[in-house]
Amino acid sequence: MFTKMFTKIKNIKMLTGSGFIMLALALTNVTAAEKDYQVELPTAPKGVATFVPPSEKDIPKNAFGEAVRYGMSLFNNTQQLRGKYVGNDLNCVNCHLDNGKQADSAPLWGAYPMYPAYRKKNDRVNTIDERIQGCFTYSMNGSPPPFGSKELTALVTYHYWLSTGARIGKALPGRGYPRLAKTKNKPSVSRGKKIFSANCAICHGAKGQGTKVNGNYAFPPLWGKGSFNWGAGMHRVNTAASFIKANMPLGKPNSLTDQEAWDVAAFMNSHERPGDPRDKGDITQTAKTFHKHQCFYGQKVDGKRLGNGTK
Amino acid sequence: MLKLKYRTTLLTMLMVFTHIAMGSDLGKTLATQGNSKGATACIACHGVDGSGLAGAGFPRLAGLNPAYLEKQLHDFTKASRTNPMMSPIASALSEKEIKAVADYFSKIKLTIPGSKSTANNKLMDEGKRLAENGNWSNDVPACFACHGVGASGIGDHFPALAGQQADYIEQQILSWRNGQRHNDPNQLMKGVAMRLSETEIKAVSAYLASLTMVEN
């Protein structure tokens, strides 16, 4: 019977071959409209990071230097764009430590030389400008600064300057977050909760709400309405685990075991956060299209389905 | 009946106010006179205004977070922070006295101008760089990242360092290194202290001491 069915399908396919191709093309176009800048990066090459970005004191004293400084200032204190392009309480530097210079903390000098890059996901070549715009849409839960705007130009200029001397198109050790190997046990939210209380709550608060001093966040909120949204790369358990292992707690990198990093990442990312901007009101569909990776989007945790977004 | 209730409320309020007043009185008495159980007057070493004593390693207490001060007094009674002078004094304080004295010093609003440093400009520049940006290639975060912008302190666990005595800061970093002090939450300071060079410790201590504390 299956053989019969298969033959039938095959016949239809043969008969309407061109139609299928047309349909496939139409589908591709639909997906192309749904830009996803948050596709996972290829693994960074092994080895110790040796690239040294230029020093702040070497920023030239001219118009170019001014753009570098403005870009650095936006990167550090992205809250100056709050309400314009930024919709949450984060700053770029929260996930890219040391002003975007720190190896294994997705340094800008590791990213810049890899663009423009073709992305299968949207079937075209993406520039670094577009990649940064993606950060504003998802990680900053805002809206992207337009091409040619002084803000985007300054940020690109800062990326470029930090990459001085890096070879174009050559992946450098230290780029991205070092991919954390899978552990024997699956990431556990309940184990992660304990690890969070013991190691992270002192800065990020018992409820992941962050710590504010004089109206500014000294330590960023990790979930809830002030944090990154469901479209940001950091909502993936694997990305968060890799970042945490290599960078957290501040000043104690690589102090958690691999299992602890996986568990605490699962705990962090099993909370509600701002919705995925690509969601058209159907999280089941959005989960199917954009969340076929290791994350809690659309899943039930403690009887509540995640992904609807914070209000 | 109603009158009685009213009176009771008044009486309760009066008692509460008296209690608060007594609390700060107790703190002030302890600070200026000590107690009869062996705790000496705090101001004898920490200064009349709680600003500490330069050159002796006696820290500034004025304006520090009360929970932080309380924790330190508790820790002096345990092995997690040993000090030949402070351990017996802290052990001579009751729980109520610890609270009162911590509260007293935390409320001294003192805008101590940063000390004029004797350190040379190069050392001060190095200190500023570390305090503001850290030395990430050696996994040393900026002091300001946890102790707040301008090192004015964050919450109960990250004390203000601005205007703190330079020799005290230096001593403490060294104490974390050699394990004499290990009451830092999650050993956050130990790791940092281990990775700082002698010059960096001197530089950062001088720089932080030169800052003027801004109230949170």
C-alpha cells in the first residue's frame, strides 16, 4: 500500500514538477522575508586568542576617531538610545565584555572580519551593518538604527577600528563564545535554580531582575521585560551556557563546571521575556519556523507555556 | 474604649520612636565610648567622623552600607575574617550592639574628599585605568563593574571604595591573596586579588582613595 502511495506521489510530482519548483521558490521567498540574523555561528577555530585590538589611547584625533569614540560610547552605554532604538535595560557590553574586546566573549574583532557573509537562512549576503541591526531588534528588544544613521555608522566604525590588523575573512581563535561540549546529564532547570541562587543572584538578583544604582543598571536583568527578547541568540540554552562558562561570574571565568553552566543557562532561559518580534500571534507557528534549536520557546515550564512575551 | 485604643496607639508609637532614638543613641555611645564588655570606642581608631586613619590601615566606616558593616562585624567573630584588633572587639558586641553601631556609621553623611595621593602620576593613571576598565586580558574586571561607577558601592555586598584609606585597600587585597580574609561572597575578590600584580594593587589603592565618595 505504501509503495502504491509512493508511486502515486511520484507520479503527481512528475506531472507537476514545475509547479513544485514554483511552490518551493514561493516558500523560500516567504522565509527570506522573515530575516533571521540570529543563526548560530560556526565554531571558532581552536587555540588561544592572540589577536590584540588597538588601545584606546591610539584612537586618532580626527573625524574618524570621533566616530570610533561615539561607537564605543554607544556600545558601553547603549541606554543613551533608549526609546529610540533600544527597548530594554541592556547595553551591548553586557554580553560582549571589556567594551567588545574580550576574547571568548564574542569580541567585535572576531565578528567584523567575517562580514559580509552569505546566510542560507535568508538566502543572501548580509553585511555587518545588518548583523548589528539584528542585535537591536532582538538583544536590545528595540528597532534597528537605519543604514547610514550616525549611530549605526559609529558602531560599524568602532567594530572596524577594533579589528585593525585582523585578516579579512579569517576566523580568529577567541571569536564568539567557545562552544560548550554536551554533558552526560541534560540541562536541568531545577539544578540550575540552585546554582543561580548560589552564584548569580548576588549581582543579578534573586529573580534575575538585575541591580540598579542611581537609576542605572549596574548588573543587567536576565529575564523579564527589561532583558533580551525571545529572538536573541542568548535565549538559546547552548549559547547562554557557552557564554556563562567562559565569562561568568565576572572575574571568575571557567569556574563553573560544564554541567553547572548548562544547568544555570537552562534555568535563566526558562523564564518569560519580551516576545519574539517575528511572532505573528501564533507561537506554535513561530516555534516551528524560528525555534528549532535548544531553547524553551513555546514549551511549558511549571505549567506555563513560554513565548507569549512579557507585557 | 476608643480613647483607650487611641492611647495605646500613641503609647506604641512613642515606644517605637524611643526605640529608634535609643538605637542610634546606642550606636553613638558604642562609637564614642565602647561598652563595658571589652569593646573599645570605635572612634579611637576610625576617627571621630568615621573617616578612618591614614597610615595606620584603619578603614573609613562613615557612609558604608549598614548590612555590609554588620556582616564584617559578624565575620570578625568567625574565622572568615581574622584581625588581632577587631576580632576581640567584635566578639564583645551583642547582636543588638552590632546592628546599632553599623547603623550609626552608615548614617554619617560625610563627603570625604579623596585623599591627596603621594603616588606619582603614572601610578595614578594605571589605577584609574584598572578601576574604570579592568585588565581583562588577565580576567580582572573593572573595580567599577561591581563596586559601582565612581566606586560608590552597590548594595549589601559591594562596599564603597571611593575615599577609603589607600593602605587599608592595599592590605585587604593582600589579605585576600594570602587567605587571611576570605569572607567575600563566592570568593569574587580572591580571584581578582590573585591576578593583580604588586604594582597594580598599589596603583588601584591610591586611585580609589583619591576618589570622592558620592552618595547612592
